[in-house]
Amino acid sequence: MTALQNVGAGFADPVFSAQSVFRLVLDAMAQSGRIAAVPDAASAPAGLDVASTAVALTLFDYETPLWLDPALRGVEAETYLRFHCGCPLVEDTQTAAFGLVTAPRYMPRLGEFSIGSDQYPDTSATLVIQTGGLADEGPIRLTGPGIKDSASVAIDGLPDWFWPDWDVNHGCFPTGIDLIFTSGNRVMCLPRSIKVEV
Amino acid sequence: MGVLAKAALTDLEDAFAALNDTPSFDWVRPPETGLVMVQGRAGGTGQPFNVGEATVTRCTLRTDSGETGVGYVQGRSKRHAELAALFDALLQSPKLSARLQTDVVERLAGLHERRRAAASRKVKATQVDFFTMVRGEDPKA
């Protein structure tokens, strides 16, 4: 009971808020490199940004095992996600349908998460990575479906091995993981089909 | 919790109206209706099996004084879930707890018991006892 005393509110209007955030993530996934802003609809727990919280409330449920960043385990954010999303938490990255990362520097390598199978590429994991900052202009060049010519972005706080790992992930197409980067109230998606040059 | 969930909505409304000051609160989880699978055991001890699904409405709220109340009620009445959660929260507040325990919980429990007894009496009046001739299929006989 003591844990419940500190749980913040979820979406005030669960159906419509979740629908609008879902649409926003769908658009962001279709147009990689484009940064979208989520409306401030839920009270985010300590350690989670508005965008990460909104994406979590929209996508996570009792059917999606979640790998939670060790920084969030055992604190308010874990209780919040268990209460509002009802998602099972798993230690094993291979069984997780979603990963929620708030300390990207110390996150597991991308290859540790499930990439799905050739028969069922949709069973791969999707990682929500909360970063130090996202910008429209920057050193990272994206090309692929949904992007006219190319897009450039900047993402702060990623480890050195990140983009080489992403090349491997991109090479696994049609299997592979998808990423949702968040920062503050901003969201940018990186599906497995996108090629990244740094 | 059970008493609040099983109480008639009208009785809860009366109890709510009898409160001197109606507390204000924020939703942690607004009322939502869903299904839960009810499980039973044959004879109370057998293997669990699914009896069927029941409609349940639940909500969680936090009063301004900081208590968190949870309401789970059978059926689709969001107001019932809200009042159950509200009383759950108020029962946790030290200054109201003792008074509400007697004025609301015990009274509602009494009403529920009386209603149940009346219903059982009605059913009892039409009870039919079946007698069968022993034909030897009962190994205990």
C-alpha cells in the first residue's frame, strides 16, 4: 500500500490520449528523423520524461514484457509502470517486447534484444531510449524509406558502440529492433529499415 | 472494501450525503470498466476452472489530504466505484476512520446482511428437497 501512495496520475483521458500518442508515434516511425512533440497529459514519475511516460502508457500493457533500465528498478517509476501499464517486468533482454532505457551509456548492446525471426519479424523488441537531447540538425545522417533524400539529427548521450551496433541491426532486415528516442516532450523514431551514417 | 463494493449504490449515496464536508480529490486512475475471469473450484476443493467473466469497474483516487483510495465494484457503475474508492481513502485518514467505521462500514454491512437474509428466506420458502430411492449406485449407502 505504501507504494501505491506515491503513484502519480496516468492519462486524464486514457482512451483519447493513448490514441493521439499512438498516432504520433506511428507518424514518427513512418517519417524517421522528424521530431514530434507529445502533449503533456500525464504526470511523469521521477526519472522519466513526459515523452517516455506517454509512450509507455500508450504502448505497454499486460501482454508486453518490459525490460526496465536498472536505474528505474525499485523506485517510483517502476511502481508507476506496474500500476498504469500492468506490464510484466523481465530481467532477460531476449524475452522483452519493450525495453525502457534512461541511462543509454550503460545500456545492454543492441544485439542482446530480440530481433524476431524471419517468419515473425514483428516479434522483435522495441526500445524506448530516453536521451540527453534531440535536435533536428546534427552529425547523424539518416536515409531510407519515409525520408526524402536524407535527414540529419543529433542525439546526445549515446555510447560509442551504438552506431556500429545499429549497422549490424540494419543489416539484419527484415528482422531487427526498432528504436524510439525521447527527450523532454520530444519523440523521434528509428525503425530497422533506416540506414545511419555518422 | 468488500462491504463498500457490495453495498447498494443508494445506501452509499446516503452515506456520502451524510458527510459534513465532501472531500475533493484527483484521479490516479479514472473509473474504467472491464472484464475479469471468475474462477471456481468444484465443491470448493477441486481443480480451479473458469466460471465465466464478470464485469468490474475500478478506479483509484487521491484525496487532497493525501490518502489513496481504491475502488473495485462489480457491474458498470462508475459512481459506485468512485464512492467506494472515496470511502476507502477517508477510512485511512486518522481523524475520520473510527467514526466512518461505525457510521458507514458497520451500517452498510448490517444492511447487506439483512438484504441477504431476506433473499435467502425468500428462496428457502420455495426450496424443494429431492428424495430418491436408494438403488445401490451410492457406494457409501
